[in-house]
Amino acid sequence: MTIIYREEDGRIEDLMGKTIGILGYGNLGRPIALNLRDSGLNVQVGIRSNEGYRQAVEDQIRASALEQIVQSSDIILLMLPDEVMPQVYLETVSPYMTKGKTLIFASGYNITFGFIEPPPFIDVGLIAPRTFGTTVRDRYLSGEGFYSFVAVGQDASGTIWDTVLGLAGAMGSLHAGAIEVTMEQEVELDLFLQQAVLPAVQHILTTAARLLLASGYPPEAAMMDLYISGELNDYVTRAADEGLLHALRHSTLTGQYGIFSRLERFNELKLERLMEVTLDEIRGADFAKEWAREYADGYPRLRKLRQAQERQDLWELELQTIEMLRDL
């Protein structure tokens, strides 16, 4: 049975008197640090760049070198990129792991694929927001909260869940809800969305745009109607609130008939098989090994893939449409 944790399940009081160190002050590290600080916790951040240090000083959060933060913190949140984290952990975190310390990850990636192996005498947990870093901060300030996955990797102290849920509440997640999963499930779901769902959406939208342009529709009208207008985003937002079926029912009767009567055309076995292959690659660690090689080589394939995407003429038309609509 799936467990969903709410505000009453997390006690910030369990974290009082403890020092929380956050390694990384970027896209996710900064919003989480600010949220925890504003919830009354003792927060300090480990910085790897001058820019990060200046930002922390401006935010009035104590900042220092990674090694100092690890040594002086009871709870350490690893908010660094997945590909960077193993080396940082080996050189900067691992030497100072002593009994009583807790490691909290924002992704199960490195634990699941064996790039990081914490010693058995420390606690290991996971709090993985299911949104962008800026949204983590915005929804904390608005009081909405944000969804997250939570998990336990090791419970050496017997109290790791108190720590995980206390932090999740202080971050603002429990107001919306945190779902308990395993660390393996978290990263597999995350990678599946990135590698199976989002590429399909990208391909559908670009294919549709090219077809409409080739059929004589004005570029601005085609691009705007496909997604720039925000109608597609409104549908996804409504689906998040009410479910996919009920979101579709907000369409006109013409729209509903068109959607439901043509749905079978896209029931493509090849698509299902592609998704199965993608999931197998993720769960079998094939992708993790591929990404590790890519990082070690300095991202050569990623650069080529980005360049190939940037050369597509659609993006110029996209920007022109956005600029035209903003000028209205």
C-alpha cells in the first residue's frame, strides 16, 4: 500500500539543535537552503564557486568550503549534479563520515547505480522534489507546497524517518504531500520520464509543426496554437488537478469526439516497445554506464546532440512567434 506523508507526519522540532549542511548552492540547493532557513533551522552551505559564495552572502546564509561544511554538520544534503557527485563524495565527504551523521540525497541515482556506497554506520535518506528548483521556493513562499518522493536507504540510528520527514516538512513538501518509494524507484521513474515521455512529446510537437508549415499554415499561427499559447500547459495543469479524463471533458463536444475517436490511431505497438526498451536500459544500469562514460570524456556526444538540435530552423520561428506575441 502506498504511503503518502502530510504535514502532521513531519516534526521540525526533531531537527532543532542540529546543523544542516547543504553541498551545492545552485538550482535546487539554494531554494532548499532558503526554505530550511526560513523554517527556523540552522543551515550552512558548502560552496564550490565564487559566484555561489557571493549569492550565499547576499542571502545571509553561512557559507564555507565543502570539507568544512561536511565536518561541522550533523545532516548533509547532497545537492550537486549526479555526474559530479561521486568524485566530490570520495574526496570531500567520505573521509569525514562518522557515526551519527546523516546523508540526504535529492536523487537516488548514485546510490542505485553504485557510484556512492555510504558506510553502514550512518543514516541515508532521500527527499526528491518533483518540480523545478525555482518552484520549490515559490511554492514554499505561497504556502502551496510541492510534491516529492521520500525514501530511506539506511537507518543506522533507528530515527532516519524522523529526519527525512522533518526536513520534508521544513522544505515545504508535506503541505502538498510526499510519497514513500524506494531509492531505486525514484531514479527509475525520473529517468523514464526524461527518456521515454519527454522525447515523445518533443517529437510529436516538432513533427506537427513541420507538417503544418509544409501545409501552408502561417508559422506564427501554427507555433502559437501548438504550445506557445499555453493551452497545452493549461490542459496538463488541469490534468494534474483533476486527472486526464476529467481534463479532456473540459473540451467542447467536438473536441471530445475528435480526441476519443482518433485515440486508437496512436495505439502504436512500436511506441510501447520503445518505452519497454528504454525502461530496461534504465533498470539494467546501461544508461548510467553510458552517462558515466560521457561525463568522463567531457560530454562530446551531448555537445553534438545540442548542436544538431540548435540547427533546426523551427527554433528561430519559435522565438519570432514568442517575441511577436510579447510585443502585442
